[in-house]
Amino acid sequence: MFAVVIRIVNNSDDAADIIQEAIRSLWERHENITLPDIPKAFCCTVARNAAINHMRFQQRHPVTTVDIIPDSPDDDDDTTKERLNLLLQAIERLPDPRGTLIKLSLDGYSTSQIALKTGYTEANVRQIISRGRQQLKSILSKSPNL
């Protein structure tokens, strides 16, 4: 499944997230699914479709970073402080462990350091931070003050 997905998305972290989500989806619907003759082909098709859906979503909703650092010295210091406060408020609204891991990331900890500190695997830390950032983007895009 991983080989199929990575050819489509060209990113191992995204591929792992997509496969995990596809497997979760299959598990939730396993009682309603009849076992196909070739389970491997079925799973690869499910993973392929999930990857294609991911790419379509990425095209419609490109990920952008939140700009809280002024581009030039002319930018108003109050505006920067306001943006930083909005970002911190949005981080506080994130459920655990997303908020905690993003705070650690912002404090300069590497993925491996966060994994050691929290007990999660490095892959899990990357996934949680990635999903937390997506949720932050959603929260901040709905904020009228940005």
C-alpha cells in the first residue's frame, strides 16, 4: 500500500498518514465490506483512492504558513503582537496532544527530542504535529482578525 501511495504523493510522511487513515476507514466499515477475492488488490485500490483524494484536496486547499514575523521594519509592532496572541490562543484551543506537541516544536525541540520527552514514536509525533498545524490553519482562517 505504501508503494502505491508514495508514487502519487511523493512524500513519505503524507503517505504514512494516508495509509493510516485508509486503514482506519476500512476498520470502521469492516462489518459492511464483503471480503474480495484478492484482498491485497482491494487494499491497494483503497489506498490509491485515498491518495488521489488527498491530492485533490491539496489542490483545492493549498497549505500556507501563518506569517507572524513582520516582513519589513515598517510593519506595526502591535499588529505582530496581535497575530502572535491569535496564534497562541489558537494553539490553546487544540486538543491534547496536538497543542502540547506544537508548543514543544515551537520551543525548538526536534521530532526525536519530542518523541523522547513524550513517549510517542517519531512518526507519530510528525503526524500529530502535521494534523495540529492543519487544524491551526483552519482555526486561523476562520478568525476575522488575520
